[in-house]
Amino acid sequence: TNNKDTASLFVREALRLTPKVTLNLELQATRHAFSMRHDEVRGISWDTTYHFLSPRIGLNWNMNDQWNLYAQANKTESEPTFNNVWDPENPADQSTDPTEHFASYDPATNRYTDPYAKPELLTSFELGAGYVHGATRLKMNVYRMQFRDEFVYAGGLDSDGVPITTNAGESLHEGIEFEASGRLPGEVDLSGYLAVSRDVLEQDTILSPDGAGGFYVIDYSGNRIALF
């Protein structure tokens, strides 16, 4: 039996600095409490709690009736899934020592805490411009998303055929996006989207068993992130 209780509190404020400039502020606090009970196979139970504080600041400038510029900075975290912490249906997890997944153990209750699966930490920046004139709309956006402990595809599938993911060290997503839409003669609407991105593992190493009781280091730093 898996349980997850979430509580969230947020505050937002939009400040009109000038008739054409708006400053947007946001702060969100989140708490996630995870637990697993009634494991009929091994009797294992575990608990963990994640606390996040996510600030965001944005600025929008309406230069005139057609053009606007905007910028945004954001810092946030997201919790692992249950399967990233411990998957009771995965034969690989069921056959391993739970201390490979958790840092703390209480033998009196057979309960584990402090999982090694870490939350994702994201710091992102965006800068963009928009243009509107009648049915014609143009938008350009550049972004940089710096992750620590992002969950990325690790190779292989679990027992349900779902790709296995694991925390990477540091990863980067950056790129530029274009959107355009307009109306052609004959009441025909045409729209398009184009994006160019760079998605790489900036710093990521894993330990792989060498077959002799030891490990060797595999360095994935500099590789493109799978499925990007």
C-alpha cells in the first residue's frame, strides 16, 4: 500500500511598475509525505518526506500595441516517483538489499527512511518577445534549464516495460523556440512551431560492477540526454 500526502501553499503578486511594465512575483511551499506499508513479499516498509520552496520572478513590458518583451527566472524542485525510491513489483528491487536504496533503517519496525533517490532541482531562465497584429502572431523564446539530479533514462526496462530512470549529476537543457500563426486568403489559418535545443549531461558518472566484486567508473559527461 503506497500513500502520498501533499500540502501546498503559494502566494502571487503582480506589481504594475508603469502602465506598460508588470513585475510578477510568486513563492510556493510544498510538502510531500511518502510511505509504503503491507509488503506481503518481504514485509518491508518505508517513509520519507520532501520539502520544497519555489520562487519565481517575471517581468513583462508591453512596448506598444503589437510588441511585448518578457523575462522569467525560476527555481523549483520535484519529488521522485514511488518507483524511483523503491519498486515492490520489480524483481531486481525485491532481490536486492534495501540498504542499497535507503540510508537509514530501524530494525524495531523493519522500516527504512532517507532514500538515495533525490529530488530534481531546476534553475531556469527565459527571455522572449511576442508580436500581435490582427490574426498574425509571432513569438520567440530562448531558455536555459539547469538541472541537478534530473531523472534521465538509464537504459533497460522494468517489469512493466517502462524505461528505468535514475538521477543524473548535472544536466542542461537550452534552446530557442519560434511560433507563428496567421490567416491566409480564403479564411485559412496557418500556424507553425520550430525549436532548436541542446540537451546534455554536463556531469554524470555511474559505478558499474566489474564482475569481480568491485566497480569501475563510467563517465557519461558530455553525452546527449536520451530521447532528446
